[in-house]
Amino acid sequence: MTEPLSPRQLSVLAALAAGDTVDQAAGRLLVSSSTAKKAIEGARAKLGARSTAHAVALAYEAGILPVGEAR
């Protein structure tokens, strides 16, 4: 990872890890779906992930998305 994930990127990934869809995550975080999607894209790029699920897995592996804090 070249630079740390932003708080928004972390919160969106955490919501997705908890089982939310992008739209649900956006609603929970009070942002637009477009903002949530941009956060995911940025997180994927920073983590070098091939997909959103891969980004969540890499965030867990790196210890930046703590296990058990999904909701």
C-alpha cells in the first residue's frame, strides 16, 4: 500500500465487510452512492485490489480493518 486509506475509505470498506451493499453503506454513512463508489475505487487502487471483496480481504490482512468491528 502506497498511502494510508482515508477515514471515508475505511468506513465504506467496514460497511461492506459487514454485509451492506454500496447503497446501504452510503445511506448508513450519510453520503451519496457516488461518494461511496469513489471511496471504494480509491481504496482498491491504494491496496492494489482486483475487486471490492479483494480490497476488504487485503484490509483485514493488513490489520487496517479490525476483525469484529464491522458494525
